[in-house]
Amino acid sequence: MYISRHIYAYVHTYIRT
């Protein structure tokens, strides 16, 4: 699961708005 880390950052940025 290498995308797991990518998704974590993506979601974090989306909620950081």
C-alpha cells in the first residue's frame, strides 16, 4: 500500500482548507 501515504497527505490538505 504505497498510495496510502499519498492519500493521507491529499486528505490532510483537503481538510486543511
